[in-house]
Amino acid sequence: MISKPFMRGQRKQAKAIFIVLAVTTGAAALLAGCKQDKPLKTRPVTINVLPAVVDVPDQVGYSHQFSIPNDATDARVEGEFTVEPRPQGQLQLLIVSAEGMEHWQRFLSSSASHDDPGDPELVYRSGETIADRFNIKMTPGDYYVIFDYGPAAVSTADHFGGGVSGPASRWVRPRITLNYALPCETCP
């Protein structure tokens, strides 16, 4: 037969273990709640992609490279452009990936519309136009903005550098910005 004092000792020990486990479990839950990931602070970045006026020669077109950093979030290219002289001065705007730059002329004659996701190297195509507006969600990487005559013929209304015999060109007045957010550890 077991004595009553021995059983009381075991009960006290079991109670103590239970209390320690309950306190430890409660403290762990509180600490886990305190260690929740805080939302990542970011700072906005806005970059003007192109100058105020771009000269687009008929034989070579115009291209400009831009990049979106790997840690950028919520990236967008948005803007508008107009082509001079009007109404004959039509151009195409293309936004292509760095890989797409190798064969961007294929996109000029493509029947893809500006929102056709058929080719991942072609991000945007305006088609032949004198003006356009766009707002495009982007992912990190290297890209090119291209203005080109495409299949459009040189017009007598085009600007001619060096007189009538000089190379034809059209002027573009772009307002294109690249917007994204970058992580910021020192943001307030």
C-alpha cells in the first residue's frame, strides 16, 4: 500500500508541471504573436524614361533601354506620346524585352494588338498612330522603348535634316514614366 504523503507529493509535482507547461505555452503564443512579420516598407521611384522630344530617323528608328530592378514591386510604365508632323506622321511604339530587341522588326509587321500576350518578348505595341496613351504592368528586367516607322512610308510632310535631300525624320513628344516601389529599411 502506498502512503498518502507520497501521493500528495506526486500530485503537487504534477500540478507544478502542468502550471509550468501552461505558462510556457501561453508565453510562446504571446511571443509568436509579437514576432509577426511587419509589412515591408517601400519607397516610391519615378523615372522619366525619355527626353521631352525624340527625333526618329526613317531608316533606323529610335530605341532607348531601361531597367526595372529585381527587388522592385508594383512596376508600371505609363505615359503618352504625339508624333509630328500631323496627321501624316504616324509611328509605332514598341516596348520589348531585352531578348525581343534582337528581332523587334518582326513585331512592326505583326498583327498583334497592343494587349495581345501572344509573345512574351513583346510587352506593348501601339500600331501605326499619331498619338497614344498606355499604362502597362511590368516585371523586373531589361526593356527597350522603340519608335519606328514600321511599314509606313516616308511622307512629304516629314522633317528633312539637311534640306529636302536629307534623311526624313519625325518628332515624338513623349511623356513616359517608369514607376515602381523599392524596399526601404530606413523609411519612417
